[in-house]
Amino acid sequence: MIKEFLKIQRKKKSMKKDIAIIILAAGKSTRMNSDTPKVLHQLCGRPMIGYVLDLAKSLKAKKTVAVLGYKQELVRKSIPAYVKIAAQKKLIGTANAVEAGLKQLKGFSGTVLVLYGDNPLLKKPSIDKLLDYHILNNVDATLLSAQLDKPAGYGRIKRDKLFSVCQIVEENQADEVEKDLKEVNTGIVAFKADSLKRCLKLIRPNNPKKEYYLTDIINIFYKSGLLVDAIKLADINEGMGVNSRLELSQANRIMQKRINDDLMKQGVTLIDPGSTFINFGTKIGSDTVIYPFTVIERDVKIGKRCSLGPFAHLRAGVKIDNDVVAGNFIEMARSRIGAGSFVKHFSYIGDSWLGKAVNIGAGTVTANFDGLNKHNTTIKDHTCIGSHTVIVAPVKIGRQAITGAGSVVINDIPDKATAVGMPARIIKKKR
């Protein structure tokens, strides 16, 4: 038994290396009423195709091809160099898109996995399960399906009397009996490359839109005596395609929960995960506490034992060291906050570098924009900035310096000096 198990595992491992992936990403944003290509709409601070590309990379395929169409010059910017690009010249259906992708896979005869750039919620274990089943059972086409009580909006999977998959019926072409079917198509399919190439040519645009649907290939496979099967997703959310603003918001909520759950597993405390909004790529150290209604944008880095919020907004480019308190109604952008610093209430810190143990009084503003350019502020270690200070960048404030409440700082302040007034003037220098 052990030898047989090991043999199967070796077979799975060797055959899974013979995989190519085609990602369909040519579509418009028609139902989103948007000029932005659909796959570039943001999900937790990242174009949704980015999640699909991560999934593809994790599968270690021999080749990955992205099929682009609408405004492809914009989508190309989100495609890494190792992914080949195929152009769908006319947006006439998913079968035509796959055909364009196959032109980049000449000579390939393994498993072709078809993914979609607007399916950002898929997880690797689900695709691993699909590929394992497809390869070990020598299936010509294996669908990733799902069971829904209310399957509106999805193509239905039909099975014959022996329970074999025989057809996918799109909802707008389904009769009342077919609409009652609960097993639906997610669009994700693993194909034998040779079978796919042979049968793609037989698809005809027999639908109101006169498009070439990839789903039609299942019935062609079935009638040709090729083996078709399906495995069901355990979590239907993974198979969710994003075609509208409503679906985008639903997907965003699911992805946000995943991000928040992962952070809590890593030792971060979220007082109310449901009202904490953290973008993809954020790094947060253990024992940091995030209070409600805090928004943290992409690629922010936060150290250990920090306290953030409530109602804090950390924008891209912020780096916070250990033991920092960033409190109520503060905004930070493109700034570095040193260890042990306090930015407690009603402040804006932009394009700034704060040293260690800096105390920022309530209502402090770094005025970083002069109408044309943004400028930097430097505040060195152990400095105390009085309440309602306005710091007009570019400016440097030295170590252990102090500003009086309501000061407007337009010139540099040396180490250990005290400055007050509008504009701030130095009234005291420590030795």
C-alpha cells in the first residue's frame, strides 16, 4: 500500500510539471460601466488579475499565457515578464481567446489549465485538487463546478443518465428544467492539450451574440467520445467571477476577510475586523493593535507592538517602526515613523521622516505641497512638536527640539532649540 501511494505521488508530481496555463483577460467592463479594463479593477488595493497571476505562478507551470484584448496596453503593465502575451484581435468569445492563447503554446502536449483574470478568489488547494484528479484519471476535460441553491447567473452543468457530464448550458439559453439544475460551471477547466486543439475548431457561434463560447466544447467532447468530468468546489466563493460593481464589492469583502484573518493568525489584534480595511501587501508585526475604522493602503509596513486608530488612514509608502502610537483621525502618506514615536490626534504627516521617540501634538500638519511639488520634512529623535503646529516643507527640525503650540515652522530648527510663533522664531537654545 505504501509503495503504491508513493508511486501515485511521484506520478502526480512528474505529470503536474507538464502544465501550461492560459489566463483569459481580454474583456471590457461593460457591466461595470467603466472605461477601465475589467481585470484592472482594484480588489483590496490591487488589480484583480494580480491574484490570478499569483495563483498561476504558484502552480509552477511550464508556460503561462495571458490573452489580452480591450486596452491591452494598460493591462500589459500588470503582467510580469515571465508571462507570454497573446492578443485577441476581436472580442468574439472565450473559445477564440483560448485559440489565441494556444498559438503561444506550439508543440505543447500536456495539460492546459484555463483561468480567468476576473476570478481573483481561487485558492491553490482547489486548483491542485482539480489538476490531480484530471491527471490521475486521464480525463480529457475536467471542469471545476459548484453546487448552488440559487444558481442564477451561472451556466448549468448537464449530466446524462449515467451521471457523466455532457453539456454546459448558458443561463440565457437554458429552458425551465435546465434552470433548475443546481450544479454550475465556474469556467475553470483543465484540458488535455491535444483534445482541446482538435475540438476548438468545431465550435460554432450558435448563440444570440454570435460568439465562440468555450463552454460549447464540453458537448463536442462528449459527442466525440472523449472523457469529461467535474469536481466541485467546497467553497463557492472561490469560483466567483467579477462582472459588476456589486460583485466587485462582494469579492472585496471576501478578500478583505482573508487578509484580516491571516494578520490575526500572525499575532495582530484587530478590535473589529469588519470595520478594518487593510490592502494587499501590508506587513504588520505581532502584538500590534488596530482599532476600528482604520484604512491601511497597499505595501504599508508596520512594526511590532504598535497602536493604530481608530479612524486612522495610512497611505502607500508609510513605514512605521516598533512601539509607535498613531491615534484618532490621523493621516500619513509616504513617511517613516521612528520607534517609540507618538502621533496621537488629528494630524497629517506627509513625505516626512520622524526619528525615535518623537511626540507630535494634536492638530499638527506637515504642509508638504506648494501647488506644484511635494517636499520633505525631517524631525529628529526626541523632538516635541506642540499642538496645532504647521510645518511648511522643506524643513528640518533637530534632535530634542520643541515647537510651541500653534507655531508655523518655515525654517530649520537646530538641535535642542525651542521655537514659537507665526512664523516660528527660536527663543531658546540648549547647550
